[in-house]
Amino acid sequence: MEIFMKKTIYILIVLSCLFTSCREEAEIFEPEVTTVTPPDSIVPEVPATPPDSAAPEKIIKGFYLLNEGNMNSNKSTLDYFDFATGQYHRNIYAVANPTVPRELGDVGNDLKIYGGKLYAVINCSNKVEVMDKNTVKRLGQIDIPNCRYIRFHDRYAYVTSYAGPVELNPDYEQRGYVAKIDTATFEIVGRCLVGFQPDELEIVDNKIYVANSGGYMYPNYENTVSVIDMETFTEIKRIEVAINLHHLRADNHGNLWVTSRGDYLGTLPRLYWIDTQTDTYGGKVELPVSNFCLDGDSLYIYCADWSYDSMDHSISYGIVDVAKKEIVCRNFISDGTDREITLPYGIMVHPETKEIYLTDAFNFILSGSVFCFDRDGKKKWQVQGGDIPAHFALLYE
């Protein structure tokens, strides 16, 4: 009975972090503005070229932050930090879109800017919300069931979908897919079947790589990365890596870095890589990982490793040199203020200033926080975010 109860509690906690459903009533989130830094204190001196952008732009104006919101709460919200004014703006979506009754929905799972549009993937609200990148005014939505992550190439967006319902079932039968979307019309123009419960995807050399998790299928997790040929939009291969895969990131050395959540029991979360020249398994780095951010050859990592035995998270940080495939740092926070973070949940490194941004989900119930550290890992400021602050998107001028 004790083992059964632990597993049950564990499953409920994991689901509350990953999956959501919509509620019946809407809630209004009041906008707030907090000045956290002096004006113009962190505007980069050197123009930067944005990733995932249709055209190079000039400087980085700020960042958007998508707060996931609690399970069944319809509380996904959008914040914005302005580098020029040093002001953090909470709950900006409702101000820009007063006639949208339920705001963003449940749960915000990914956020990206492409061309002049801001895309928010709202998981169990079964949609991708499309906004103007500067005004956040709603331009429309793309209906995709149980959608997870988004990437772009040429005129198309590619979105992973679990396809089936939120349902724990070791014999789950519905494979997931990647949807191909025309960014001009918001029309879905193709679907490619992959593995079960596909999460993050990455595009490298005219191929789409998809991390299949099988996250609903405990204990029968998936363990493959699907490879899709973009020209034919068909799955051409699956690469065995590890169970319960989640995040993907390609470096400049022909490697694709992959995270595994493990099974929250004896199989620990770990970092792996794939050789994208041969599309074969490369190896493993013995470092626990939940999420990461790649800056040059430095892969900034945090881990909030949940164990149902201890019913708690084990927190750690680190940096991996992706060129050498070596751990070069066991904690990039140098002043001890990592003790102020309860549960790290999102991460971003500013490409010019090298400031490190971390979010703290706290307890998944109350509002979380956003932390800023300088390039040496010393805390600069902290501000209140929304519920489960998670996904960053840099705004270029």
C-alpha cells in the first residue's frame, strides 16, 4: 500500500507539471509593473542576430516570459521585461486583448518569436496562440490537440502534438505527430506521425529531430528520437537514446544534445548526444539535467530531479563544454544565492551580456520568481513572476 500511494502521488505531481485541462470559469489577471534595474543598464552594445528569425534585426529590446499556470486553472499568463527601462511587466496579455474571455488558457508549454509574430503553445487548451510580437495583440490561433513545442523553417512552423487525450496508460495506442503550419495563413498543411508523446523538436540540415517521451505510458516509456525528412515530410529513422526524452538542442559541431527525464525511480535524468552527420547515438554525460540553454559552446544546465522515494527534488546546476563534451562547472551560481531558489524551472542566457536568467516555480501553486545573475554567477535582481514561470523569448528590435 505504501509503495502504491507513493507512486500515485508521484504520478499526480508529474502530471500537474506537464499536462493540463481547461476550466469552466475565466479569471482576470491584473497588470503590474516593477522597476528592477536602472534604465539602459543591460542593453547590449553589439547588435545581435536572433535565432529562429525570418530576417536579421538589430538589438535585443527585452524578453517575454510565458508562465505555465497551474493544472486545471486556466492561468497561463505572459510577462515582459524591457531592457531599456529596467521594468518588468506582469500579465500583459489581458491589457492588449481585453475581449479574449479566457486569456491564454492551460498550460503555456512553449514560446517563440518568428518574423513579426509571437507564438505561445498552450498545451491542453489545444492551441497555438499567435500574437503580434511588439503589441501582443492576438492575430489568431492554430488548433492542435495536446500541442507541446514549436520550431520554424522558411515559411512554416512545426509543432509537436501528443494527439491523444491526457491519460496514463501503459498500453496507450495513439502515436503523436508533428504538424506543419503555413505561417501566413495559420493553416495546417501536413502531419507526420512519430513516436508516443513527442516533446521538443530541433531542425538541422533539412531534417527535423523529435524527442519521443512516452510520458503517459509509465512504466513503458519511449526511448527514441525520430528523424523527419523535411522535403518529403516523412519519418525516415528512429534513434534509440534513453527513456522519457524531453529537450533537444543542436550545437555548431554536428551534435544534437538530448535530455532524458529518467523514470523518477532508479533511472536518473541524464544528458546525451546524437551525431547528426550519421544520425547515430553518440554518448552520455554523467550530469543530472532537467533543462538547458546553449550559449556558444557552453550548455548551461539545471536539474530538479524528483524522486518518489524521498518525495522531494534534488537541485543541481552545471555547465558542459559541448565541443569537448566535458563538464566544466558544477554550479554557475557563484555567490550562494542558489539557496534562494526553491525549484528552478526555466533558463536563458543573454547572448550579448551573458547574464543568466532562471525562473523559480516555487511550489507549483503560488507565484514564482525570475532571477537575474551576471556573467560571473552573482545575483543582480529578483522579481515576482506568474504561476510556474517557464519559457523565455528574446524580442529583437
